[in-house]
Amino acid sequence: MPVEHYTSVAKARPRLRELWGTGRSIGSVHTLGALHVAHGEVIKRAAGENDHTIVTVYPNKIQLFPGSVYQYDLEEDVAFAEHCGADIVISSDDTEMYPPDYATYVDQGDRAHRLNSSVFDYASRGQVTGAIRWISLCRPTASYFGMKDIEQSLLVQRAVKDLLIDCDIRHVPCVRYRDTGVPVSSRLRFLPLERLTEVGAVYHALETGRRLICDGETNATVIVDAVREQLEAALTTFQILYVTVADAETFAPVDRAELPFILHVAITDGTITHFDGLCLRTEQELAESPEVIWIP
Amino acid sequence: MPVEHYTSVAKARPRLRELWGTGRSIGSVHTLGALHVAHGEVIKRAAGENDHTIVTVYPNKIQLFPGSVYQYDLEEDVAFAEHCGADIVISSDDTEMYPPDYATYVDQGDRAHRLNSSVFDYASRGQVTGAIRWISLCRPTASYFGMKDIEQSLLVQRAVKDLLIDCDIRHVPCVRYRDTGVPVSSRLRFLPLERLTEVGAVYHALETGRRLICDGETNATVIVDAVREQLEAALTTFQILYVTVADAETFAPVDRAELPFILHVAITDGTITHFDGLCLRTEQELAESPEVIWIP
């Protein structure tokens, strides 16, 4: 069966109602478009675990830098989603998604202004609102989020639970290049190889921090300083925005690294801002590092 | 079939999944408990238009005055809901609905701080969040809201549309006592008859305002003054909090009464605050007053 592509929410609704009636399981993956291998891993996981897999493609206006143009090729994205196992793609545009009288946002208080969102204040509320809208539309049995974006994955899980939505949020490991440790990210797609190596220093510094904690260090200041020192030595064109040890629920900085917690870093070259982090929830994740999908 | 009563969200979930699979229509009515004849009209309407009717009973902590105790008798409410045609009742409590890590709210910006919510600042966000949670849980085909609370009915409709939730929000006319014009309200249930007559003055003053507009007056200041003057003459134990002509979408005060708009009044005696209003969306509603369900 070729993939079904619905080019608006309105056109998708009748098909969704039909799907719900079948009682078959639905997996969903919600994207901004410009799909790459990391999206592919998320889509494959959804397709492997469900009868139907819906991929949504829409560069969500309220989570992107205001006025920026997000480059993507819808036809390529549809073909790629199909290749990874999706059977339904839904796309939309600003006109349908944000009519002039649009007014509703999913708010999660302070936690939505920390980590990534301490840099891009609008990002987190927009991401979570966007994800909840697609989940409300599609009513998936399970919805899949990559752990590249720890903040979004945890906040959406929180929102789905709080709003009593009957959907399992499943986290897919971060996809990283084996050579550099850099996570696959649309934001980095135009970066030349030598600068990717520099970005990879973030992951290695995070790993240094994790090993320090494994060895018994729990003082957040000591851990942050060690990560920061290694990172400062490695960065040439990027600068550190923050290094933090944060609570895994509220994202507030903590004094002591005690499970579960997040070790998180942001760097910027003034144009590109790169976030990376380790979400350490269990003894195993602390000992072995969170699971990674390595690619060449 | 006797009514099925699920005493928690967790207990209701398996039954809800079963219902969704049948493809039958579901109507829902979401209440704080202490059901009365006005809830009854809403439930009857839902039962008349759907295969299944779910009534939820939970005095939503985040929309009630902080620390206040909301008096209701769950067993009476279940029996009453059944009597009005409900086949499923779901109840819950603060422990299940607001665990310590609860963090998610449906935010609608400025409009959620106007009308009723200009008096009780927390009310509207809490009401809308509460309603969206129950709608997310139950996935009704249609959910029914009484026009006694214009603000909630319109904000929930806005939220459901914005969040792409596949649910029809249906507004049920306000239920009023024929003698006094007073809307049936849990908040007024302990008020003696002579004071109910005083409260009824609000409806009569609103009607004076509407007739003035029918006769060609569009200046909001003139309309507000006329309503206020009539009201001041009639009130003895209550005081006016506000009289406003507001936009029907944003609830912001307007200079000119042009369809659609809301004529809205709040009064208080220091203990009980009473809101009443006319939501005038069409020429017919302006000419004949919004539909009312009159009871003896």
C-alpha cells in the first residue's frame, strides 16, 4: 500500500475517524519536516510497534525562531516517511494551524523556561502545545519522541499524563554519529565536518561529567566545573551558554547529582545554538550512559 | 441498564476504550457535583442526542476558591445523573486529579482574566483545564456546556478547536426560574427567596440593556449606564462589581455593541458573587433574547 498523504488537518479527519473505529494500534511521530536519519529511527520504531504509523509534517510556527524560514521539502519528507514504514502522512500550514483567532497554549510554568527554553524562551511552550495538538488530532495508541530533545520528550510526557490523554509516550534513544558523538540534528545539517568535531566535544564533556558522578562525585558545582573546563579547552568557534545539573522533573538546577537528573549543555556560535544532554534516570543509565543509536 | 459508576479515572479507562471501539456516539457533561435541575437539562440534552452519556463529577480544585469546601453528595449526584439519562458516571478526587507533580494548564492569555475571571483570577484557567482534561479522557463525540456560564462555554469551545480535539461543543440554554429570572446555580442554592428576587434584578437589567440596543443604541457607555442605573435602584444587599459590553471572542470591553457581543454583570454581597449575562451572537438573539429554559 502506498503512503496516504493528507495535506491538511481537515482532509485527514475522516480517515482518522475510520482508523479509530478499527481498534488497530496507531503509532505517531510529529515532526517539523526536513526529515533525516534520526527521524527515520523514530518512525521505524513506531512502525515496528503498531498497526498504523502516522507521521505529521509541519514546521510549527510557535516553536521556531520568529520570522525564520524553516527549509524542508514536503515531497521528500513524505517519501522518506514511507520508506521508514509510515502509512499515513499529515501535513498542514500556518493558515490552517494558526488562524487569526487562535488563542490556546499548553502551559507548564517554570519548567518550560529552563534548559533549551532558557535560551529560546518561546520554544518549549510552542513545542509542547504543538505536540499535544497533533496527539489530540490523531489519538495515537503511542506517540514517539527522540531523546535528542530531552526537554520536549519529558514535557510532552508530563502534559499527556496531566491532561488524562490515553496515549503512551515512548522515548527513542538519541541518534549519534559514531566518529564524533554529535547527535543527528536538522539544526546542524549545514555545518562542515571540522566544526561537527568541535560540536562533538559537548558529548565527550557530558560523558566526562557522567563518569565523575559514577566515581562518586555528587557536588553539582564540581561536576559542572569539570564539564565546563573540558569544553572550554575543546571549543574554538562556539561558546558555552550553560552547563547545568538539573532535576529530571522540574529542570531546576540542583546542588547534588542524585538520580533521576539531567546533565545538560548549550553552546552557540552566534548563529547556531546546539543543545546536548544526558538524561540519567536509573543506575544503569548512570553506569553505562543512556542508550544511543550509533550511525556511521 | 443501571448506571455504571466508576470512582476513578483509572477505573474508567478500560470501559472508555471499549466504548470507543463500538463506534457509537458519546455525549459528555462535566460537573463539579451538587447536581441540580440545570445540570439535569444539560444531561437530558446529551442523552437525547447520543448513544451513550457520560457525566463526570469532580469538584475541580483549581477552579474553586482556594481552601473552600465544595458540598456535594456523590451518591445523590449519581442517582440524579441516571434519572436524567446518563449511563456512565465517572468521579474522582484531588489525590488522583492533582498528584504533587501535576504541572499542566490550558492557557488562553488575556481572555481568561476577563468577565468572571476578573473577579476570581484562577477560575477560568482552572475551568478550561478541567474541562479539556475530562474531554481528553472521555473522547466524547459531543460535550455539553450550559450557557449559564458564558465564559466557560466559549473558552472551552475555543480550546477544543485550537487543540484540534475531535469533539463538538454544544451550548445548552441557561435555565432560569420563571418568577424571578434568576439562573439556577449551585452558588445561589442556600439563598432565601426574597434575596433571590434581588438577584433576579440582574437579569431584568440585562434585558433592559438588550432592548435599548434593539432600539438602536450602540454606545457601550450609554448601555452600561442604563443597566447600572436600573440595577442600583433594585439592589439592597448586593453591590455591583461590574457591568460590561464585551467582545464575544476576546471578552475585552468594546466601545460599540455590535454583534457578536456579550452584555455581562457581576454583583456581590461579600460572600456570594453572582454573574449573569446575555451572549448575543445573532440578530435573532438580539431581537428575542438568547434562548432560555424556563422552570417554575
